[in-house]
Amino acid sequence: MVTNRGLFIDGAFTDALDGATLEVLNPHDGTLLAIVAEAGEADVDLAVKAAERSFPAWSSLSASERGRRLLRLADLIESNGDELARLESLDTGHPIHDTSLLDVPRTAATFRYFGGMADKFEGNLPPLTRGFLTTCSVSRLVSWDRSFLGTFP
């Protein structure tokens, strides 16, 4: 199952500018799963510039449209759940039971949650306790050995 994948920048797959690649190995038996482009600083700069160019179009979408797109992504994750779970197990070594019953459904649920909230969150937080300042902070630390599916609670 060796596949070659480029970097996804500005709507298209492309090789790294310096041609660097990275072998993705099955942690169970060391077999080669894929060869992927390895981004360097110049590739990251291109990706950032592409994101900056796309921001006006994305930010001009209505909140309900952005939510609809996140909900569509959740639908796609669910409809491709078996394949995503299989790939996640091969890539990370996690048991198929966990990837199919935890990782994939939780990933879809996360996108579904935020898709549903997209047109409801207005930047205000209700006071939880009178006299106290309520704040909200969102951050995410992801270990190096977790793939896309493992990055969501």
C-alpha cells in the first residue's frame, strides 16, 4: 500500500520545493505505508501565503455557510469512517477497535459540534458567576505521533 502524497497547498498537491520526502512506516512491522512530501520553511511560507489569500473569501462567508461546510466535513468523515479507521490504525498502531469506535466518531463529532455552533457563537460569553470575569481560551497541543484523527478530543 505504498502511496506518494504531496503537500496540499493552495488547493493542490505539490512536491516540497526542495524535493524532500518522508517515509511513513507501519509501527507494527516497519513496512512502508507511504512516501510523503516533507515541508521545509519555504513550503510553510507558501502555505501561509495561500491561507492569507484565501482568508477574505472564507471570512466573507456567512457563519451559517461556514457551519454548513464543517457539517459536510463531518458527514464525509462518517461516510468514510471504515477507511479512515483502517488508515489510522496502520499509521499509528492503535487498535482498530479504538480508531473505529473512538477516533473517527470523535473527530466527526468535533466538526459537527463546531459546525452547529458556527452561527450561534457571537464572541460573547455569559457570566457564570456574578462578580467574576469569565474568559475563554482555546489551544491544542498535539503529540508528534498522532495523525489528523488523533488531534481531536
